[in-house]
Amino acid sequence: VQLTNWLVKPLRRLLPGLFGLDLASLLPAYLLQVVVVALLVVAGGGLAALPPELLVPLIFWRGLLAVLRLSVYMLIGALLLQAVLSWVQPYGPLTRPLAQLTDPFLAPLRRLVPPISGFDLTPLIAVLLANIVLIFL
């Protein structure tokens, strides 16, 4: 939080949230990914391959896909870390923040899949579903 507050706090005054998404955090991540994609296109010699009217929308589209892909990877990491911490240190300081990050994704699955012999299999199902999403991204 301290690492990004210098950028996110002023943007929060300008950009309100939308559908529960923090646009002040997503916009810089998206713009950074657009810059990375543009640099990769320039380094790969893609400027000569496509006309500019196709290249610019392609760069912005690839930036959006990159942000979505990174978000899914971060979700998978949080789910795996939460699962490991539940075995090793179930009441540690990271348990609650990880639960706050992953509960919006696990709560609908928990309504569909009951615990089996006391084991919650919803993180495993969520990781599998996230990997399926990654296949399409």
C-alpha cells in the first residue's frame, strides 16, 4: 500500500469506483501494461508489420488482456498462499487480509460445494476455474 499510495491516493479523488472495482488502482496498472506491450512491439519490429490504425487498438487490447492475466495470476497466488497458511499458521497476521481478497471468489463456490469431511475444496475448484480463464486469456 505504501509503495503505490503516492499514485493511487490522488487518482481516487478523480476516478470513482465502478461496479466494485477500484479504477484508481486499475488505471495505472493498465497504462503500465500498455507501455510494456508497446515497448515489446517496438523491440520486436512490429511497427512495420501492421498499419498504425490496427497497431494502436491492438496494443490497447493486449494491455487489457495483460492486466486481466496478471489479476488471475495474483488470485491464484493468493488462493495457494491462503491454503498453505491454513495448514501451517491458521491464525497468522496474513490470514485475514488473504481471506478478504479471496472470499468474494470463494463464497459463491462454497454455496455450491459443501465441505467434504471437514475439508473445504473450494480453493482447489477456484484455482482450476482460474486456470481455465487463463487458457482463454
